[in-house]
Amino acid sequence: MTLSSSAGRSLSLTCPAALEGYIAEVPINPAGFKLFKDVPAPRFAVYLNPLSAFIAFKGLQEGEYGNGVIDSEDLLIPALLLFKGFALSYRALNVGLVMSEQLPNGDVNKRLFHYFPVYDDYYNRLFLRLELDERVAIGVSAEMFTVDEKNIRVGYSYGVILKPGKLNVGVFYSMLPDGYEEALLPNIRLVDETVNAGLSWQPNKMVKCFTGLRNISEESRPAFLEPHSGLEVIPWKHAALRAGYYYEKDEGNVFSFGLGLLDINDFRPMQNHTEIREFLLDYGLVMLPGDIALHSVAVHFRI
């Protein structure tokens, strides 16, 4: 309930390095972020999560996270959970900020209608993508990880996407701060100080195939040379079917599935169309070893 980035699409495709998309794909390769089409003038987007803010406010009212008496400092919690992101597109430049993003934590994620400790174990991410030409895009991001109010650590990542014809090549390097070397491993199989690479191929408008390797640089790290693959099929403009697979060397096979319904672009003026399809409903399911399932459900409304 507290995520600013709805990762249903990327999770169901096993988070490929060559994936291009909106704010949900930024944690994978910063060069993959795209927003609006044809932007001769600056265009802005603000991301809100009112449900998360409402849940936090109700929790404060009922004394679940305090004594039931709400003061001005308490109101900062739902405010931080309401304003979740900001992005700017201008010609070849895309800049964005993801705010108060929850880190993967099994104990927290089991509590569906509770907000996470907003001052503990979260991160903010500032990212930038620049298109050098139609076939080359580079990106960089900086992440501020917060252990508690007084313990802040910074990491970064940078990447490139090359687009020769129907083939996309994506490569990125990730460097996470001390204490967070494996913080993103549970969801997107990303660890510290690693190079990750992938390919995407689009034979036609309906089909896109993905493949790649996680951690091709450090044999001692988790997910060393971990193969990933994914498939996205759009049989109709308002429906997307997705599937993915990767092999976790210690645990075995991992399968994923996803669904997107109702392209929001079709209900907006052409000048408000995003570069990548943005579906009203996005769902992703990852079947992890040990009978564990990771679900991502998002409903998008664009004003």
C-alpha cells in the first residue's frame, strides 16, 4: 500500500536490464525511464498515493501508531506517504524523484493495511535519463537509504540503453551503501557493486521478448550469472499478458506472471500520452521457492 512505484510489469518480466517504462522501472536501469511523448515544452507529473496516506491517518486516529492524539509532527507521516514522486520531461531529458519508498521487508509486507515505519528502512531516489539520439540513452540515479532518522546512507547506479533497430541492449551498474548491499535482492535480484546486462527484441507491435544476466561481475555476490527471461504479449491495445522465468542457484526455478488492463492513454488527449503504455490495472505474481508468492497490484488514475 505504500509503494510509489507499481512494479507489476517489471516483476512479471523478471526485471530485465533493457526494459523501458515509466517510474516503476527506475529501480532496474535508470536509462530505461521514459515519460511523455513529443515534449517540445517542459511537462510535469506528480505521483500521489492517497490510499496509503488514508491508512496512515486512520492508524494515527485509532492510536495504532501512537497515543491517539494527533499533533503537527504526526501529520507529516500521511503527508510523506501521499506525495510519492515527481517527474519532468523536456525534449531529450527526463528527471524524476521517488520519495519515501519502502524497502523489501517480509514482516512489514505481511501487514496489508498498515503503513511501514516511515522514518525507518526506506529510501528516496533521484534519477535522470538523457537521450543522446534516437538510438542511445544514458541514465544515472542516486539513492538515499535511511536506517533511522539519524542514519542516512547514499548509493548510486548508472546505465545505458542502445537501440539498434528492433533490438534493445541494456547495461547498468549498481552500487548500494554499506549495510544495504542486498536490500533490493528479494524483489528485483539486485546487489551491490555489480554489472547487469540484458536484451529486448520486438519482432512486431504485439510481442516483446527479454533476456539477460544478473551480476556478471562479482562471483562472490548473490545471483552471480543468474539468467533472466521474460515475454510480453499485447493482443489488444487494452490488454497485456506477461510471463517470466529465472533460475536462483540456491533455491531453483522461479516463475512469474502478469496482466495489464485498460491503457490510460486511450482516455487522454494525445499531448498527455506517455511513451510507454500505462494500464489502469497492473498485476504481477512471482512464484518463489518454498511456496512463497510475491504479488504486486496497482490501480492507476491519471488526472
